[in-house]
Amino acid sequence: MKLKIITTGWESLGFKSYKEYLSSDIWKERQIYMIRLYPYCKICNAPKRYSKLMRVKRKTKEGVRIMVWEREYFGKTLQVHHTNYSSCGDEHQEDLQVLCYGCHKNTHEVSGNDI
Ligand SMILES: [Zn+2]
Ligand SMILES: [Zn+2]
């Protein structure tokens, strides 16, 4: 079942469709803003993807143990989900949820809509 969106939020911003709004800079900036406020997935608590230089143990070809600097990656890619579609284009903070890619995908599979 696809959710029917009844809103004029994106229309008042001059977009022809919800899709067009989602690929706009306005939505991109709103996502960046939300992720800056909540840099964690609301469901699984995974932090926003980041990297850190770490001192790690490695072995050389000759079997000698050495310590080297390596960049390690943590966290997940975060996305912003609409919990309430009636305000799309003019979202309130409580209509949006920061989720990681996996939890976001699951949320849509459960709700059955594709936004
Ligand atoms: Zn998650
Ligand atoms: Zn979503």
C-alpha cells in the first residue's frame, strides 16, 4: 500500500512533486541540520559515520610486530525520516527522525510507504 500524501508544503516552496522536493537543496540542508542536532540513529543508537586515526598492532612480512597509524571507520550513514507527511516541505522538528540506513529501510518495509 502506498501512502497518499496530502500536503501543500512542497508546492508552496515551488516544487512540482514530493520527489523533486526530496532532491532539493532545501531538503538536503534540513537533513544536515537534523543530523547535526541528533547525530545518532533513533532506533539502534548508531552514531553518525566518522573516522579516527588509531594506533594499531600489525605484523610485517618478516613476522615482526609493529605499531602503525591507521584510519578506522565507525558508525553508520544517517538519513532523515518523515514521521508525519502532512507537513512535508514545512516540517517541524518532531515530524522528522534521524535513522541509520538499515533502520530507515526497515521502517519503510513495516509502514509500507516508500518515502
Ligand atoms: Zn539504526
Ligand atoms: Zn523515511
